[in-house]
Amino acid sequence: MQIPFPKKKVTRSIAAKEFEILEHAYPGAQTELQYSNPFELLIAVILSAQCTDARVNMTTPALFAKYPGAEELSKADRLDVERIIKSCGFYRMKAKNIVATARDLVEKHAGIVPDDRVALESLAGVGRKTASVVLSVVFEKAAFAVDTHVFRVAHRLGLTLGKSERDVERDVTGFLPPEKWRHAHHWLILHGRAICKAPTPRCDICPLQGICPSRGIVEQAFAKTAKGRRQVRAGEVVARPRQSSAKASTPSSVPRSPRRSKASKDS
Ligand code: SF4
């Protein structure tokens, strides 16, 4: 089911209400990646590109049992690393990246994960998104990482019209004080995984349904599917007019996936 994004941003007061509801719905939200130190989180985040956190959590115990720190991983045989992380997908590229990252950590930072963005992004295999997750989760710094869930949910809520991850980061953080940025990242991810799913958002059980500018769009899109047409004919659902209560629901041609710059190292 193709679901266009709203083409107008919500007002500051609607955005504030959306975040209030999300904070209430996901209290104490945090990363689902398992780690016991900054090095493990950094490697886990690199492995999580195009992969679920659950799959990464199944993989990293074996990896860290054999290569517990940057020193050990920097000297690893890449084929052995590929074998261990194979189930995470893109394993050749990821094995190359994590070994190179470990080597950079040893050579430039005495094996310690740095706590500033410039140093993190200078590591092989570390882009803005990975650096933001490490900065916000481990070092509790004001940073807002944009992944595919954050990109989609932020658009559906009318928090951004941005075409790139940097656009979304700028727009969403513009609605929030810096101390909320790292929490908002997790609220949007958890909401995207649990309710506002990519193909089938569950607007019927969503705590944001009263103010979300996408609700009418979702219902319009569903009504056009074969199942939706059957339900409309049977009177089980009503195809609402496109306009939502937030007056921001006209579909646009905003891309469904974030555009990444060629320089981006996050995949
Ligand atoms: S109302 Fe629907 S589109 Fe809006 S946030 Fe909730 S699930 Fe997503």
C-alpha cells in the first residue's frame, strides 16, 4: 500500500502535543541493541545497518567473545569476522568496516571510542547516524539519529518535509530542546516498529490518531486497496475525505526512503 506523506508541516503546538503523547507512550525508551561498553555499541550500530536489532543481538556475543576490544578486532582475519557476522547481511562490507574502525580506534585513539562527532565520523565505517547513536546513547549527548523508522514517522506526523536525513534531523530537533533529542529518536523508532509501520500503520490503535495529519491519508490509501474496497462496499470502513484535523494531509511526492549523500558512511 503506497502511503504518501503530508505536504505541510504541523504547527509548533501540534508538534509539542505529538511529542508529549510519544513521551507518555514510550517512557524510558532506549536502544534495543545489547552492549556493555562504548566499543561494543559502536560495532553493534555498524552491524545494525539494514538489519534488525534482534539479529545483531544474536550475532554480537560470538563476535565479542572472540574479539572483545578494538585491539583484538583490529588484528582479526576478515574472513573469520565475515563468518561470524554473516547473518547480519552485507557481511563483507560490514566485516571490512568494523575491522577498519577497530584499526582506526587503536591507531588514532588508543583503542578508546571518542566522545566527539568529528573524531567519530573520521573512523572508517562511521557516518553521521552511527556517530549520533553512539553520542546520544553512550555519552548522553544531545544528538538525534535518523534511521528509516525515524524518517518515515517524522514525515507522517508532519514534523518535516525533508528529503534527506539531515533535513529531517534539522526539522525535528527544531521542535525540541536539546535535552529531548536523544529520547525523541527512541520514541519515533519504537512507534515506527510497533504501530506506525511502513506498509500498514495501525492508526486504529495509535495514541496520535486524533492529531496526526496522516491518518486520513492512510485511510484513503487503504480504501483504494482490494481489501479496502471490499470493506467500504460492506460498510465496515468509511473512506474519509483527505483533509485531516491538522489541515495538513494533502499527499505529496516526498520520497518514502531517505536520500543519502554520496559521502554518507551509514548504510
Ligand atoms: S495515526 Fe497512523 S499514520 Fe499517524 S502516527 Fe499513528 S499510525 Fe502513524
